[in-house]
Amino acid sequence: MSNLTVAARRVLADRTEFALDTKDRATWEAVNDRPPRDLAGLRALMDRPSPFADE
């Protein structure tokens, strides 16, 4: 499975455009039009001070 993943990453890294047919584009737009979910764990993580910021 890791060889498949590496091969897929190489193919996708070379692409600058992705074309969708009408049906797939409608599906993509529907997914992107949904409101974001509130993920409590992610919210807690983002509320913590950054370990990379100078204080």
C-alpha cells in the first residue's frame, strides 16, 4: 500500500489543474458550501498558546 501512496503523490504533485465534469463539480460545490463543523478537540488545541511563538 505504501508504494501505491507514493505513486499517487507523485502523480498529484505534478498536476496544476483538476477538471471535474458537471456532476462531480456539483458534488464538490455542495461539500464546500456546507458550514464548518465545530470540533471541540481542534478548538481546544487552537486555544492553546503556540509552542513556536516568542513570548
